[in-house]
Amino acid sequence: MQFSQYDPGDFYDELFNEDGAPRAAAKFLVERIDALSIEELTRRQQVAQNSLFKLGVTFNVYSDSQGTERIFPFDVIPRIISSSEWDELAAGLKQRIQALNLFIDDIYHDQKIIKDGVIPAHIIESSPGYLKPCVGLNPPNGIWCHITGTDLVRDRDGEWYVLEDNMRCPSGVSYVLENRRVMKSTFPQLFNSTAIKPVDDYASQLLETLMNLAPSGLPDPTVVVLTPGIYNSAYFEHSFLAQQMGVELVEGRDLMISDGYLQMKTTKGLKRVDVIYRRIDDDFIDPLEFRPDSMLGVPGLMQVYREGRVAIANSLGTGVADDKVVYAYVPEMIKYYLGEEQKLANVPTYLCWEDDQLAYVLDNLDKLVVKSANESGGYGMLVGPHSTPEQREEFATRIKAQPRNYIAQPTLNLSRVPTLIDQSFEGCHVDLRPYILYGKEVYINPGGLTRVALKRGSLVVNSSQGGGSKDTWVVQNEE
């Protein structure tokens, strides 16, 4: 009985109820794990990690003094979500992405949500993600956010919350696909005997989404994946997705504007490009419109985009929705644009630009999580209960200097999943990033990337901060 000594603790456990019994959707997995020795599990864990290593599943850390490339740690015990619960999550994600898309389109056009007093103008105008060159843009079919990775967490009460939206260049889906491939070979009998929803068609769904963006009338549009290059933290994913879709992986130097179109340099001359899946931040994509020092983008690309001669996913300007201050207004956006109440709740959020909320945050830094509005990867963040007085004093100074740049939230007791560490099971905190494609319809890949905090007691799941990943199984077993 491998789980006989496992203690779920005072947290919501994804596999076990409060009384220690397996949840209905996870019962088949627990029984299978219990039938294996700890030595056999450890062996399978090592085989799985070695397989990912051979597949080149890596990420880069810019600040790593020991070298840039790292293997993404993987844990062999999956996270289980019942299909009925997944359907509820999917409905909430679909609602959210539709409202956010309407919001982005609105603020780059009529700004009705500002004129009607739902969100203050200065919040938008002061957001680094709000790009004035994008005012008046009309992306194909009115869709701005084609690929989204929305971070979800579950609190001690078992309720799901949206932690943040990622609408510029969300990464991580390659780990979802490769994790699943490895798990199928690690536990083949489980996959043969259990109704686990497949994730394998993501690449084909992504390609279809991109192809639908191409200017009309083209019989065979050309799609490319635009990468900053091999030193980018997600370069493995860029090359992986290009290979899976059967399209070219290009850098800015491979492209140029000629005859009013975006052209790709090939050994046979120039070839027109119709759709870009960009993995470059907005600021670097066209030095004539944004950062003049950028060597990563294509001079003149923005003008061709404005004229509808090339499509870009995600559209430029979507980063305004990644702003954590703008995030606080998503419930109001859903009500304003869709006339509905939110199906997936935000984490309660304090806005430091409001004086009364600022005073509360400064008085309670030891209890709150403070986040910079436009940083990611676990950086620019203070976890109050785990901080020192010196760290809190430093953050108080930062907040008072730039109150618009910070939000604060209560410390959530993130749910946990049993994780194999040193030949025993330990409950480790997790989040979940599902991937949403917005084309002719909204497609949500079943499951998503479960990131796990591998440092004992840590709440930070980001890979750059020592986190790893698990496969996420959406199963038919109902609770």
C-alpha cells in the first residue's frame, strides 16, 4: 500500500478526500499505484525523466550561472480531474476568453467600457501592454487572442480561482503533449483500460486556428512560427510546435517586407508568408513601430499587418489583458460585455493605486501575496507569510513609489497532489494552465499543464523557481 503513509494534510488534495479515501475519479489510479513497489515506481519515474531528456524537453533560464538550458522536472503521479468538473471549468474559460477578446477590441476602438465608467481610463493608458500603434487595428474576424494560457488554482475549500491570464505568448503546451507521450509508455495498461481524454490533437487544432486567419481567397496559405532564437526560454516549444504543425520555424532575419507583403527568404528565393504564430513580445516585433534597437523582428511588419496582408497570432496589443491590475476588472468585463456573472472567480484583489486599499496592503504585508502588475515567472512577487521584515520593508517602499504597478491578494492554500520525492510520497502544491484556442469556435485542450512546486512547502510552481510538471488526466469517472 504505497499511499498508506501519505498524509493529505490540511489542504485540498487532488487524489484523496479528507478522510484519506481516494476520490472517485482517482480510485483507479490509486489502486494501480498501490499495486507497484516503491522501487518500481522510482524506476518508472527515472525512465520517464530520461525519455523527456532524450526528447530534448528543456527550458532556458537567463539568470542561471550554471548554463542556460535545463531539463524540466517531471513527476510520474498524474493529476486527476473528473470530466464533469472539467466541463464546468471549460465553460468558465470560454466565457472569460470571449469577454477579454471583446474588451481588447473595445479599448483599441470605441472604449465604451471606459466611457461607461466600468474601468478607469488611467488604468488602461498606464498599462505597458496598451500599445497606441494598435489603436484602430482590425484583426481577422475581430479576434485578438487566438492562443491563451489561463492559470487556475484550487484553494483549501476545493473552489477554483483564476490566478492570471496569459494572452501574449503563453508557453508550456509542448510539455503537456510530451508529458502525455511519456506517460502512455510509462503506464500503458492504464491508458488502455481508462477513458482519459486525449490531448494529442492540439497541434492540428492550432494549425487550423492559424489557417483560418489567412487572408481570404488563398488556396494554400503559408504559416510560420516566429521565434526570438535558440536562447529564448521556450525555444524547445517553438521548434516542437513548428515541427508538429509541419510549418517553418523562422527568426526575424529570415523575413522581410517586399512588394507590400511579408516574405520569407528561401533557397529558391522569396516566398510570401500569410500567417505568423509569433513567440516574440510586441515590443520587439517591428523596430519601426516599437523598440528601434530590436534585432528580433521585421522592419515594416506593422504596416503590412494594418493593411490586412498578413495575420498575426496573438494579435499585437493583447498584453494589456495580461496586466494584473486589468485582471481585477475581468468580472466587470464579463457582466458588461456578456451580461453574465462570472463562472470562474478571480482571486480577491487589492489595488494599490486606491488609497484605502493601499493602506490595508501596507498594514498586512505579512499576510498577503504582492505582485508586480507586469512581471511573470514568479518574479516581482512577495509571499508575505514566507517573507522577512527586510523584504516587506523593501516591498513597501516599492509599492509607495509606484502604487499603480502593484496588486495584493490573500495567500491561497493551493491544492496538493502526491508527488514522488526520495522514494516516498509528499503532498506538493500545484496550479493548472489550460490552453484555449479561439478560431471559428473556442477549443480548450482537455487538461492542461499542471505545474508542481517541488521545493518542500513552496507555493511557487514556476519552472524558473524550481517547479516541475505533472500530466493532467481528464477522466470519465464521476464523483
